[in-house]
Amino acid sequence: MREFDFAALLLLLGKPTLETLYMTSVATILSSLLGFPLGSFLYYSSPAGLSPKPVAYNVLSRLVNLFRSLPFIILMILIFPLSRLIVRTSIGPTAAIIPLSLAAAPFVARIVESALQEVDQGVLTAARAMGSSDFQIIRKVLIPEALPALVSGLALTVINLIGYSAMAGAIGGGGLGDLAIRYGYHRFRIDVTIAAVIIILIMVELIQLAGTLISRNLLSKR
């Protein structure tokens, strides 16, 4: 490839890359805000939780499983009216953030529930013996103890969202997925498709590396 073509390709990739980063970062924040309390309550009300509530847990657990099982593209189409209501459009990166957040929130909830369940029961027993309330146990014992697993789970969430954002490009979500389809596939530009894939792979590797390093650092400080 000539230098001019390479420079033009880099220029072409700039905006979609920023759009992917924008969608992923905002959706990560929103899905965490939705999923963390949901996952905490799932643990709290589970049979092994601090205050078992079988009916509430079973209903909520099945709803989470239902949303997790929906293919993202179908979920995005179903949520188009909600996106249009909130951001006044169903096309573009901002509109895609709504279905991205809702798709990832159940995944975050399960990660949080699983991470909290891994905390040693002996630590919880000791906290109860000291007179700690359920809220204090969650805030001062469970979350700090589960933090390495939560960080690893958050990294997996970001990676999933990068993949979801690429699929969102297939139906007008923007980002690298949109570039790969419109320029790479429809215009027979294999170089654009390969470049978009490479950037996505680099993002995934960097997120995975960061998550692993932070998780290991937290474990070493215990």
C-alpha cells in the first residue's frame, strides 16, 4: 500500500475508533450503575446470601437470564423506541449506548453476584459477630474482598461491549463495525475491514491486560 493510501486509511479510521471508545466507555459506566446494585441484591437475596428471599431472587434471576439470552441485535431493534424517546434518535453512537447499557447490565449483575459469593464465609461470620449490619457487611467486607474479581469481571464487560458495539454498527450504530460494513464490505475494501478488526483486537488486548494487572495488584495487597 502506498504512503498516501495508508495515511488516508488512518484518517478514515479515526472517527469510527473514537465512536467505538465513546460507546464502550459510556455504556460501561451506565451498565455498571444498573448492574452493580442488581447483582448486589441478587447475592443479598440468594439462598447463600445475607437475607435469603427465595421468591424475589427467583423472579429477578429469571429476568436477568432472559435479558442475557436475547441476541444483542434483536435487543437493539426492540429498544429502538426507547432510544428514540431518550436521545431523540435511533441512529448513531449515542442512540446505541442505550441498548448497549441494557444488554450489559445483566452480565454485570451476574459478575457481581458471582464475585460476592466467592468471599470467604468466615469473614462474613466474623463481621456479623462484631455486630455489623447487612449494609456495613456489603460495603466494608464483601466489596473490598471481592474487588479483584469485580475488576476482572469489569474487564470482561468492556470486552463484550466492544463486540456489541461492532454489531451495533450493522444497524446504524456507528463505530468500527459500521466502518467495516459500509466501507469494507459494501465497497469491497478488504484493507478497511482488516484495519478495523486489528484496532478492535488491540482494544480487547489492552483492556484484558489492564484488567489482569489491576486484579493482580489488588490481590497482592491483601
